Amino acid sequence: MDEKAVPRKAEKLVGVKGMNDILPPESARWEWFESMIRVCMARYAFRNIRTPILEHTALFVRGIGEVTDIVEKEMYSFEDRSDKHGQAEHLSMRPEGTAAVVRAVVESNLLYDGGKRLFYMGPMFRREKPQRGRYRQFHQVGVEALGFAGPDTDAEVILLATSLWKMIGLTDVRLELNSLGQPAERAQHRAQLIAYFEKHVDQLDEEAKRRLHSNPLRILDTKNPAMQELVAGAPRLLDFLGTESLAHFEGLKAILDANGIAYTINPRLVRGLDYYNLTVFEFVTDRLGSQGTVCAGGRYDDLVVQIGGKPTPAVGWALGIERVLELLKEQGGQTPLQVPHAYAVVPDAAAMPQVLRTLQQLRELGVCVQMHAAGSEGMGSFKSQFKKADASGAAFALVFGADELAQGQVTVKHLRDGVGTQTMQPLAHVAQWASSLQFNA
Ligand code: ATP
Ligand code: MG
């Protein structure tokens, strides 16, 4: 071979840090999980919504809150080139789903005929320090129920999550609950909280000091071990709730109790996003280190107004797909196998027109067939083709040998029955035998 004809190997390019490829066979786990999500959402009559990856930065600043980790330092934001006449736009890749769902719902007036139950699934982007369970592109499934004020809907979204855990066999999560009350109740608590932390200002870390007057509630959410004791002694928001907020909380607990759903009240559960009121909750595990929150959510009755809509109560949650799948793996869950029903062995490439015609018919009848094709070394020997057929996991080999083809037939060889039973099948009547291939060994 002429050496000059071989292209020179270029320098390898790598993906962006914290953004992962999801490859087979692992992607089978993702597909399986996504199909479970669809089944589960249908059972609860939650409908799919899909919003763009890019939004105006202002949406997240308003929706998530200016003094949050996400908006302060984690967003992928940029100034878009300006259109011919217009101004340059400040855009961000979505770091979460709720703000965009609310934007879309308000923009399309989706609530004109009543409340809506929605779910989404897709990639989110945050410039965080990549580590196990924490990535820069990660994937969420989220539910949002808009237009429903009662604790029954809080309970329904929690029940939906528990039913999903059951479907996928996730056992190692526990539910933590809290109530953040209403803004007026939070204001009273906030004053006392600031006074408490000011008294112990020497024990606050830099981040807490910075948040002391802008967002003191978030100090309760600190992951700094040195501050845990201080935080444990802080005034509890639950003690500031009025009768209505308490009744809402009790209403939720009664439904969870009636369903046998175990939970613990965590008075320090505040959530990282600003828009929550009343119910907040997290499903947590001890098995993923400090990335232990698998699913988190709560009520956000004021967000729709903040995004320019009419006052609308709302509640939802989001789960991290990577964390759920890692936890399942941790529990010993196997990657689902993806195997074809049959593998087409083609001793002579000259038969391809006939082979592909038959495979096309089989596939249209629902048979999953992996085809043998030539690599840079040609088709390979009969023996090596059979090795590949075996490795594919297929239950049958379809052998398109010259002798069979001459008689208008194909040999169907069972690869998993221990004896290699063979039959000849007519190419002219594929529909007669296609269904006999459709099972996995
Ligand atoms: P954490 O406290 O772990 O940073 P968060 O409060 O920022 O989580 P939310 O914004 O509530 O998380 O997102 C909901 C869920 O999305 C989380 O419970 C988690 O499962 C997942 N999640 C959030 N950030 C990431 C990330 N960077 N990588 C992978 N999953 C994530
Ligand atoms: Mg976070």
C-alpha cells in the first residue's frame, strides 16, 4: 500500500471537563430509566413539556434569586452577538428547569383553562467543581404542578416520586420534610436568625458572613462541618409558622401517613433556590457521600407572579438522573442488556442485496437484527463471523450462504439451545417465520 495515502493521525480532542459522554452499554440504563419515567408520569397524568436550553439570563436571576450559588457563580452565561438592529442579548444555559417551565406556561397562557401537571427531562448546566455525583452538564427529571394550592398536590408529587423509586427498585432513600412558611413568617424568623448569627459571628465562615444580611436562611444549608453545631442551635423557622401554614403542613403529613410514607422533619432543610414557600422536601441517601440529595423540591407559590404571570400556586421537584443511577448501581443494579434477536452471518459480500432485502423485511416485522458488515479487513472468515454472532448475545444466527440463497432460503441456527438446532426458512415468506425469532435467550 502507498504509505503517503494513509492520513496522518491528528491530535486527540477531549470533551469539556465535567461534561460526560453517556456510552453504550451504560446508555441502556439511561434508556430504561427514561422509559420508566414516561410510564410513571402517565400513571399520574403528568404531561411532558420541553423548553430550550438557552434562556435570557434575566429569567434565572429573577426566578432563582440573585444571591444563590447558581446565579452568583455557576451559570454558563454569555452575550450573544447582536442581531442587525437589536441589542446584544444576555443568555444563559439553563441551570435548572422550574424557571423556564414557569416562563413557558405564562408566555403561552397554558393555565387559561385550569391547573396543569407537567414533567420535563433533560440536561442542565452549572459550573461546579466536578466530582462524583456533581457534574457541569447533568440531567434532571422534574415535575411541576401549577394552579393547585392544597397540601394534597404536595403529597401527590411526593407520592409520584416514591412510586418511581418502587418501579426502579431504589430502596436507599429517605424523605426529609420541612415547611418554610410564608414570607411574613420568614421575615420574623429572619430577624431572629440574623441576631443569633451576629452573636456568634466569630464562628461563621466567609460564605456565611457574606450571606448574613443578604440570605441568612441559606446559612442553615451550609455543608461546612465546623458550623454544624452553631446551625443546630439556631432559631427554627417551624416555630414561627402561623395556623394556616401549620395546617398546610399537617395536611401533607396526614396524606403521607395514610400512605405509609416514612419521613423525618428536618427544620434546617431550606433548599438552595430562593423561590420556595411552605412545603420543602428532599429524598436523601447516605451512600453517595456529600452528594446525597437525589431529589428535591417544594412549593413555590410566588414564582409565577415574579415571572410575570397571575398569582398561581405551584409545587414541584427535580431529581438528578446521574445520582439516581449511581445509587442504583451502588445497590447492585445491573446494566440492562441490549441484545439483538438475530445476527446475520454473510459469508460472501456479493449476497448483500438479497441479505439486506430480507433483513429489512424482518426488521419491519419487529425482529431486532445485527448485521455483519465488512471492516477495513474485509468480511472476515465464516468462523470469525460466528464468533461475533455469539458475542452479540443474539439467540439466532441467520446464515446467508451461497447454497441456501441459491434455493431461496436462509439457515436459522439457534445459538443458545445447547445443540445448535438448524432450520431452513424461505426468503419469499419471511412473515411466516419472523415471529419465531422474537425472543431473547
Ligand atoms: P446540591 O445541594 O447537591 O448542590 P442542589 O440543591 O443544588 O443540590 P437542585 O438545584 O435542587 O440541587 O437540583 C435537584 C437535583 O438535581 C439535586 O437533588 C441533585 O440530585 C441534582 N443535581 C443538582 N446539581 C447537580 C450537579 N451539579 N450534578 C449532578 N446532579 C445535580
Ligand atoms: Mg447545588
